[in-house]
Amino acid sequence: QVQLVESGGGLVQPGGSLRLSCTTSEGIVSIYTMGWYRQAPGKQREYVASIGGGSSTNYADSAKGRFTISRDNAKNTVYLQMNRLKPEDTAVYYCNSAPSQRFDWGKGTLVTISS
């Protein structure tokens, strides 16, 4: 069973940065297009970014220019570097395959942007 373990969240002031990590079962990151998703309080989970073969990347409009997705196949890890964070980025962040979410969701990591 594929495990997804997200980490790196925390409380940050507006304008700050965070780097999220998603560690997966061996081989998953190198085989599948992987994505980051988020769910804000009272809202549905939404797509944030994804990284595919050849390290091609795609971003939701809300993430363009501020977030960068990357991966390390050797470490079975996908990263999300988030800069210039805004209060509306507050959410629980999850990783999964993209565009379809093939795996059971992990627990996510909470990102709170507040002064």
C-alpha cells in the first residue's frame, strides 16, 4: 500500500515562506505525476501544482509565480516551495498523484498564514 507522508507546515506571517515535503513509498515519485493539493477550512480540496515526467510542472493560477514544485526521485520525495505566502494560502496541504488521485490520502500538513 502506498503511503504519503506530508510535512513542513507551520505558522508563518504573510509574505513568508515554507517548504513542504511529501515522502512516498519507494518508486512512486519516479513513476507517477505527483501533485500538491490543499483544503482550506470549509472548502473543498483543490489542486495546487504537479510535476510529471521530464520534470514538467503545472500550477494553479493561485500558485503561479509564488510556488515551486520539485522532486527527488532518490529520496522518494516531492517538495513544494511556497514564497510570498498570503492568508488565503491557509489550508491543510496534501500530496497525491495527478491528475487523478490514485492513492489513499495522507494526513496532510497544516499551513497557517497569519500575523
